[in-house]
Amino acid sequence: MLDGTYRLARWLVPRDSDARDLVQETYLHALEARKTFRPGASMRAWLCSILRNRFVDLCRRRGHEVLWADGADEFRTLETTGDAPAGFFGDAELARLTTLVRGDIGRALQALPENHRTVVLLCDVEHWRWEEAAAVLEVPIGTVQSRLFRARRALRRLLSEYAPEEASIERMR
Amino acid sequence: MSACADNSFRIALLVRGELDSAEEALLRAHLAGCATCASELAAEEELSRKLEKLPRLMAPADLKAQVQDRMGVPLARGRVLRMAPRRLVVAGTIVLALVIGAAVTLRSRFAADPLALAAHQAVAERRSLDLQRDLFPGETAGAPALLRELAQRYGLPATTAFPGDAELRLVSVRPGTALGKVSAILIYLDKEARLVTLEILPGNEVQIPPKRTRQVQQFRPVLARVEQCGVVLWKQGGALHVLTAPLDDQELARLFVKVRTHRS
């Protein structure tokens, strides 16, 4: 269970130390908020839901505004401060290394709005059930399905945009 | 290129294997004659293949240890005593989920011997439970209800387990994980306040080699010793039972008979 929580954290925040902080905060918060857990519900979905909410809090604490985009249920995190970031966004070298490790698909996934990225991770990478993803995203199952559909469309579009870049890099080698 | 408007979503479901056979047959018939939709299917399948290739990171061992340590602090405090039984299930689940990391390490060491693995896991869990024993007096009343809830939720034949007696008092029940399966852990205290645990997990595929068992009255359990703790393993009702207690072999055998037959 901790592995899945950690993986989601690593996709939300590229820096490992931030992901670790997020996971630790999540488990401590889970212990504090244990009365909100319904017996019989998915424990991992409950934990990831907490993690996601902590991520939004973290963004706000570090001066990153959480903006709603593409309708009421989509949001991106954007850096709003002009100074060099102390937090986890804007680290160009880290972003470059992350991209190298994860390849095009990772780069495309990272470029998605948070809601789209999370739904792809939960449903298509972790293979969670619809209802578990719905619990994390706090939306109905139908919304999860339609969001996943749109996210996959966006991923394919991004991958097709990257393809010519990759081809030109290959030619230069 | 986009698929026929009505089919895009169905193609996505087909790739996920979530269409029923009738819908799938209809869609496949359409795909055979529609290049646009066939191309859509190929693109979706290609995307799924790429997603499957993403690295699956594991949480570092030191992070697991850190989380476990930090989780242990509030659990050791008296305020948890006020938790309702169901909430204890949650707290117990969280803490025990963190023990999974240790279990994975043990599994790699004892991959070829599930009995040795189960014994080591049970003793490791017992050690963790021993640290929380100040919680147990507050849980005693709710233990039977917790046991029923756990047994129902995970289909464990645990409700017929030894319910405790004057010598061995059932003080708590927790969900656990052993051999990669969800288990029920019954926690008892004996007259000398020693912790005794009985872990029950699905065990149909676990084989007990006859040469490793010992005759104890008419039963043949496996007796083992892990870190000075006695462990008894046996199959009963399709479940693997793992009893741990800090007792010598003779006392352990007597305890096994009591727990196995419910004879005080």
C-alpha cells in the first residue's frame, strides 16, 4: 500500500524528498482522520485521496496557485511566484532528468493537468477499479471514465507532437 | 484520425477488456470493415503498451521505516484507547500495512519455505503488537465483534477460533498480512500477562511436510522457534493457523491443544 502511495506522490511532485514528505504527511493525517474511513471501503483509495488533498495544500503553502481549468473539475498547478522556486516546480535540471528516465510517455503524462494525470495513473498504470479511482478523485464513476477518455486522447496528442522532436534528435546523433 | 463518434468510448472499453461479449462481437464486426475505428483501436492499444512500460517505483525501505516510526508515536499514547472498535480496525490496518515492507523482505529470504516465512512474519507482527499492549484493555469488549467483522469481510474461518478463557484472555483482534494474504490476528494475554497471538489466514495451497510435524496428542503441528519465541503452525478448516507465545516447547504444546480443541 505504501508503494502505491509513494508512486502517486512521485508523479505529483518530481523531487523525491518532496514525495517522501508528502507520503509521511499522508500517513500521519490518515491516523488523525481515521474516523472518516468507512469500514469496507478501499484503504488505498482513502490514503491516496488524503495524499492528493495534501498535495493541493502543499502547492498552496509553497506559493503555487491551484487553478481550475477545462471546466469545473480540472485543475493544474502553476507557479505564481517570479523568484527562483524553493519548492518542487521550476527545477529545470530535475525535470530534464525525470524526462530522460521516464521517456516520452512520462513526459506526456507529466504535461497533463493533475486530474488527468492522476486518473491515468490510477486506472491505466496501477489498474485500480473505477470505484477506487472515483473515491480518490472525489467524483462519480462516470466522470472518472469520461476523464480517463479525455486524458488518453490528450496523451496521444502529446505523444504525436513529441514524435517529430524525437526523430530530429535521432538524426542529429 | 478519430473513430466513428459512437465507437470511440467503446473502443476504449474494449482495450480495457470491459465490454461484454455481445458488445465486443458487435464492435469487432464493425472494426473489420472500418479503417478509422481499426486505427483508433491500434492507437489505444499502443498507448496502453507504453503506459505498461512506465517504471513502477517501490517506496524506499528507509521511508517505510520512517513512516512506521512516526505512526508508532501516536499509537503508543493513551488517547487511542478512546477509539471505537471500528476505528481501531482502521488504525490497525494502517500500522500493519506499514509492516508489509518488512514482510516483503522476509518473503525474499524465505521464498521457498512458506511455513518459515509465516512463522517469521507472525513473530515480527507479535513484536509490533507487544509495543501496543497498553491499548488492549480498552479493546477487550469489542474484540468478538471485530472478529466477526473481519471474518465476514475477508471470508476467514476465524469466528470458530478459540474465544479465550480464564487462563487466556482474548483482548483484541487485528487485520494482518501474512504470505501475501489478509489474515485475522487474535491477541490474547495469559495469566502472567504474556502476549499470545493466533493468526488465521487462507492456507489451502500451503503444504505441511509430514517430516516437519510433531506429534502432540492426536494432532501433528509444526513447532518452531523464532527469536526466542515459540511458534506453532497447523492447518485447520482450510486455514493456516499460526500461534506465537514466549513459552518452552512443552508449554507451547499444551497451549496448542487448548487453542486447537477449545479445552480449558
